[in-house]
Amino acid sequence: MFDNTNPYKLRIEIILDQKHYYASFQNAENQMVEIEIAPTVADWLF
């Protein structure tokens, strides 16, 4: 069940940049947190 009281907003963008995948997360302070997804993981996800 989705918790509507959670103050954190989650927005995921998958960006293909020279075979590197990035996921961007926006936290409650509207700061963008970016992580890199390994190509092998990205292949498994997609």
C-alpha cells in the first residue's frame, strides 16, 4: 500500500548516455540525487 504521508517525492529518470544509465531521485528538499546504474543491471532491468 502506498504511504501518502511519506514526505519524500520520488522521480526516476533513466538516461542512456554512452551506455551509462542514471536514475535521478528528487528528495523532499527538491535536491536531485543521481546514481549510476551498471550496464549489466540495466540490461537485467530493461
